[in-house]
Amino acid sequence: MEIDTLGEAEREAFLSLLDDASPTVRRALLARFTQLGPAALPFLQSVARGPNRLIGRHAAWFLHELNLADPVAEFCGFIRSLNYELESGALLLARTVTPQLDAGACCAQLDVIADRCRELIVEPSSAREKCRVLNRVLFHEWGFHGNVEHYTDPRNSFLDQVLERRTGIPLSLSIVYLLVASRLGLELEPVGLPGHFIVGCFSDDLPFFIDPFDRGVFRDADEIFELLRANNVAPKPSDLAPTPVREVLCRSCRNLVNHYTAAGELERARLFARFVEEFETTYAKHAAG
């Protein structure tokens, strides 16, 4: 019997048991999924990529235990799904080079950072005031910082490595900032400037921007435009528009193509070039349809 042929009641039964902590239940489920073999893959993958992150982590654990997960295929499947969610995408991208990555541990670390922010936030607080607290926790208490000395180190682009080493490039530090902010209910957006990456807040009367690579310094639109001009870029208002998650992840892959090429790891560079092509082809098909 294949998972795809399961009735709704049996699917619900599987879902209700996935997060059961009982060793007996987990052994029974593992035995059943082992019996099903590859037929279990579609069900577990759909749950692992679903909106319920807790159940998703348990589904991912079973995939890992069954050795059914193909991280490259999973990330390609994520790209083709058009169902782009930043945290899932960043973790799936990282797993393409670290298959044993503990996604649950990464999420738990982000939870801890957010919990510390909640301890310090005094309500009612404006978005700017909450970002000041986030800056204090991320950059002063936890010590996150831009990796100026080894900017092209590929590890700077992977969420698990950035969380472990507490250093990264503008894009990856912006991702960490956004993931913590989302746990706090802060409405922030990724903003991909030409040659740089920042975070934007558009919920206040006047938008403001945060530069996680520069320890969370606040800038307004005029200051951003001045920075672009200083880098010989003619600024456009559209430069400050929010960047879709699809483009955030694709840009991360482009960075990795360049950084792996610089490191002489051409096979890895080709892998991430393949992901860039997958993003572009999928988007083109979607736009044409």
C-alpha cells in the first residue's frame, strides 16, 4: 500500500502520531515507514515542508532516520513548488551541503534569541523601539557581526553556520534578523540593494532601514541613496522595495556560485549555479502561465 492511496482518516492518524514523544510510538511509526520505503517519501516530505513547523521537524526526523531525504532534490522541489517561505528555504539550502543539519536546533536557537528580546521589550513599543532591542540582543549580547576579514567564505551564506559562528554577509545576517523579527510579530521586509542587502520596516509613517552587516545601524531612504551614490550606483526608488523570498534565496545561491568559484570548489559552484537556473526557469514558466 502506498502513502498516496491512504484515506483521509489514515493520513490524519499519521499526522496525529508524528509528534508523539513515546519511544514505543516512534519505533512503531519508524517500522511502518521502513516497510513502506520510498512510498513514504511523498507524505513525509509534504509534511516536512508544510506550514506546521513543529510537525514538520518530526517528519524531517523520520526522513533522516529512513535515509530517504535527498537534500539537493528536496531543495529543487522547494524551488519548483513556488511555495516560498524564508526559514524553510534557508534551512533546505543549507542542507544541500550539510545533510545532517539539525533544523530543529537552528529553529530553537532563533526561538531563544526571540525570547530574550521579549524579555527586554516594554509594551507598548514602536517597531523602531523593538528593532533597537533586537539590535542589542543580536549584535551586543550574542555578538553577531559581519565577516569583513573572510567575506567570501561560503560558510557565511548558510543559516546553520551563521548561527553557529555568529558571523556572515549582509544577506545571511539579514535573514537571521528577519527570522527573529517574525517571531516577535515585527513586520520587516528583506531589501536587496544593488551590491548590498538590508532590512526594511514599512509599517511606520516613514520607512526606515536596518543594516545587520553594520550591527543594525538605522538609515533612512536619503542615507541609503547616499551610500549607493558613494558606490557609483545611481539610486532608484525601486531599489528600496521589498525583495520577494524567491529572489532572496536565489541571490544567496548566486553569492555561493561566486564564493565557491573563488575558493576553487568548482563542483559546488556548479551545484549552486544549477539552483539559480532552477529559480529562473521556474519563475519564467510561472510568469508565462
